[in-house]
Amino acid sequence: MEFPAYLATMPMHAITEIHGEPGLLARFRLEVAAFDDAARDRLTEALDLAAELHRDDRRVREPYLNHLLRVAIRLMHHYQVRDVDVIVAGLLHDAVEDHPAELAGPTVDGDVTTAALATLAARFGARVARLVAAVTNPEYDPDRDRDAQYREHVATSLDREPWARVIKVSDFTDNGVGVIHTVGPKVARAATKYRPLVPVFRELVARPDTPLSMPVKRHIFAQLDLAEERFSAILDPRP
């Protein structure tokens, strides 16, 4: 399939709407072309695993892989991340949460999440597994508010993992700024879930140990402002 020469500068949701998953895959390949052979091999292996694990998953109107591709592309293009472990973890950030049994294998006896993380560590290294663990939601207490527990987990787990913050803010941007690309009841549901996290991410990104340049941080702050505007448009009553 032929893609326009300006694919490398197109907004990712525009690529999604016009070219779908093939377009995002082509954009991903354009981004990874800047890496050496060993890095490209690791990134391709992670992409292949993500595609296999999420092959039947959907996000409302699109294959789930589109979300993972946008998270990884945003890391490389907008955040200027060149740390391959971080990009690999971005591609696989939902793998343990959504498909622990498939990762762990059929013969696992015991904690399937721990086994799934061990599989990631064996294939991609302990650091990748640690980053994925930091952005993987724990089991929630059914007697407490689920969204409150999610916010507590985000604040606690990202406090001690600066690079996990970078992955999670790319994920949040795709979900939050991208909320206008969602349809149906999930629009208000997503806005309600994510809106209280805007100040949390703003504070985490602003920290000196968050390993991003100031121009990238300013870009993220602008995206958080845009997310807040969209959440307000969805949730706040009009006069």
C-alpha cells in the first residue's frame, strides 16, 4: 500500500482515520528507521508480540494494536525517546494486564501476573518487565471505588519510576486527548475516569527527575491542557 510522503508528520489520529492500522504500522517503521539494527530487531519483536497478544482486542471502532502503536510512536516522535527498553515497554504496556495467561503459558502454577512478567523479563530484560509492572493495574478491591483505586495506583507506582511516567503519560494522552475519537457511553465514562489525573500527570511530568527535555515537557503540558478542555466540554453543564 502506498502512503503519502507527509505520513511522517501527520497527526496520529488522522493517520488512524484515513489509513487505519496499516498507516500506523508504516509510521512506526519510519520512526524505528532511525535506530540501529539491534534496536530495530527488539522493537519489531515487541511489536509482533503485542500484535499476537491483542489480535482479537478492539477499542470501540478500531483494533487495539492502533492504541499501542500510537503510544510507541508518540514516545519516539513527540517525546524524542531513544531508550529502546522504554519503547518496548510502551508497546507491551497492556500485555500483562490484558493477557497474563497467554504470556505466562499453559503450564504455570501460581500467580499468573508474576509469571507473565517473568516471561517479559526473559524475552526483553528485567527493566522492561519492571516498567510494564509499574503501569499494570493491580487487582481492585470490589468494595472501594474503582476509579479512586486507579488514581491511587498511578500516583504511587509512577512516583518511583520516572521512565514509567513517560510511558503512562503517552498512554494517558492517547486516551484523554483522544477522547473525542471515542463514541457512545465510553466518552463520558473515559472523561470521568481520566479528568482527575490531569493535575497528577502535570506534577509528575514537571519533576526534575522526569527524563524529558523542557520543550517536550511543554508539549505535554499543552496536551494536558487540551485534555482538560475536552473533559470539561463533555462533563461540565452548559449555562
